[in-house]
Amino acid sequence: MTDFFNDKVIVLTGASGVIGTHFLRSLNNIPMNNSVVISTYNRALPPHIEALMTDVRFKFIPMDLTDNDHLKRLPRADVIIHAATLSPPQLFLTNKTDTLKVNTTATFALLDKLSVGGTFLYLSTSELYNGLTNVPFKETDIGVIPTDHPRASYIEAKRCGEVICLSSEKNVKIARASLVYGSGTRHNDGRVLYDFVDQALTYGEIVIKGGRENIRTYCYAEDAIDMMWDVVIKGKDVIYNIGGTSVMTITELANKIAIATKTKFSFANKESMHGSPSAVRVDMTKYNDEFGEYKYTSFLEGLSVVIDWQKHLLTTK
């Protein structure tokens, strides 16, 4: 596996997100000969990534991926991982145009930077299945939502990004990542798991604001990165679901976090979920058939890491 990473220029967008953070950590642990990792970020680099800035293998470029002039600064690359996106709902619900551009015009520009024989990984999402009721979702399932759906800008941006990749005739891989969680978040991320942990640590109580019976299936970030490297290096197909097996309702999620933090949970009188799906659970048959059934990190083990991380964030405000 490590030979793949020798003599390469690797470009990673979205270096400061949860998935970007864990891609960087994995690359930091892989022996690389005569290779360089060029990472882009839009907001200030968090301290846990700044530590890599002294490593000559890693270069960091502040970049607005919605700006074509910025994109022109990137070199040609042998491996491009397009992980940048506005994934927290509080971001993509209020920055719809940027959400579309990062997944469309930026995807075109990045594909143009791919060297002959290179590999391009596009981070898509299980949100594409929003609106479907048959779970777990297979890669061949097609979700359809109205254009005025609250999450349409994010979902259709990802769908369009996939079409762009599939139309490029280059060596592309598409990972429909589903509820990948772990350390590396920022304050007030807003996604339900992090919000519940933040509430528990800050207020001593979790308030469920909606979707109490909605189903969620979580995948620890390190597991997701391992699976995506399998797809990039050895994948025989193009589109793969990347998800976990930790299935629970929103209420069960709150209960697990309440127990782990020794707090309690309650329900708000008014629900507000911004068009979130009633069930998120992806079919991992394709991955398991090709690479073998993955041995996942337990949810409680991953949750413990997230809680420690959130405690660290609260002490560094």
C-alpha cells in the first residue's frame, strides 16, 4: 500500500474539516518517499493541524475554492482528494451559492489539475438518498427532492459534483460518506452529535429539538479514512458508500451521550430539523464484497474521543 504514496504530489482540499483532519493524520503516519501533500483551507488552521506545518512533506495554502484565481495557484497533482464542502447544516443552509460552487466549479478546476494517470477522489454524501424510505441505501438508489427543499443546495451540489466527475473520463472515485464523526470539529459545529455533546458539557442537559425517532448510522472518522484509501488505491468500481454500523435513533443517541457525560436529556416543545432525512443508513455490500467486511471502531469508543475533543475545545475558547 505504501508504494502508492511514493513520488507523488497529493492535493487535499478541506484540510481543516473532520474528514480532512483525519486524512492528514493518516498521511502523516504513512512513510512517503519524495512526496508532498498540499492542503487547502478556507478558515484559519486549527492548532491540531498547525503542528504539521513544520513537516517539510506538508504544505498549506489558504484558499477560497469559489474563486477561480485562487484555484489557479494549485499545481498539477497525482492524487487529488476533494474533501472541501460546507457540511454542517448551519453553513450550507445559509451559504447556498458557495455550497454549489465548491462542489461544481471547483470540481471542474481540480479535475483539470489532475496529472495523466492520476487519481481523483470526490467526497460525496449519503444526503443524496434524502427522501428515500428504503434503508439501507444502495449506490444505485436515486433520491429525488424538490428544488425548494431546505437542503437542496447541498444535495444537488453533491449530485452535480458526481456527474462532473463521471463525465471527466479521468480516473475518479466517488465516496458517498455517511455521518462520519470524530475529533477535529470547531466550536458550535451544529451537527446533532456534536451539538448534543456540547450541550451536555456546557449546560449539563441535552435538549432534543426534533426528529426524536429519526434513524442515524455513524461511522468513526479513522474507519472512514481507511475505507476511502482502499477505494482510492484498489477500488474496481467508481461509486462507493462509506458508512458505519452504529444504528440508533436521535433519542438513543442523546441517551448514549447523556450516560457517557453523566447528564440528562429532554425534549423541546417545538421541533426543527431543517428537512433532515428520517433515516440515514447506507448499504455497505459493495465495499464488503470487494475488500472484506470492515472491523469498525465501536460507537462508544469513538464517542469517548469526541467528548474529550469537545472538552478540549471548551477549555481553549
